Amino acid sequence: MKPTVAIIGASNDPAKYSHQSLHAHLRAGYDVYPVNPRQTEIAGLKCYPSIRDIPVAPDRVSLYVPPAVGVKLLPEIAAKGCRELWVNPGAESPELMAEAERLGLNAIYACSLIDANARA
């Protein structure tokens, strides 16, 4: 079974790291679920308005949103469930990391794009 990833803050803009991460995860063999409430499709994939709407509990969640937005999304992420929460550079804050820990999320402060490229 393929591993799954939700890319929260996915973008259609090829210059954005979230877009590059989406493609890196595809190359690494992941089933990718883009999450962005302002998009319906990204890179030919159905885009979901929130993590609540994706059809699986993803193995990995990768955050590409500002810390203040990410903190608000953490309860939804915890409720959906995931093995790893990747907090990419720029998405982190002490408050976000503390809340992720409080919710029992396995938060990894690192770039999921680099990790996915290494696995591809």
C-alpha cells in the first residue's frame, strides 16, 4: 500500500515550495492529497478544502501555512490522525510546536520537500 500525504497550503504556483513538495512526494511514491480551501484542483489532483475532507487518515501531513494558521488547524489534524506532522521552515513557531506536542502529534520540524526528494 502506498504511503499517503496531505499537503496543507498546497499551491498551483510552481515557484512555491508547497507545489514542489507535492511533486516530490508523487515521485517518492506517495498518494498526495492537496489541501487548500481556495482551489479545487492542483497539478491534476483533486484539492480538498480541509484535512477533514480527505478520504484517509494520512501517514504524513506537511504544513505550508503561516504559523498562526497552522496553530488553528492543529486540532483538525489531530482529529484526522497522522503518523508524522512535518512543520516546514516558515510554518513553525514556539506556540505551534508546543500545541502540536500537547495534542500528541509527532511533529517534525524539517523540510518535507527535501525528505521526499531523498526518497524519490
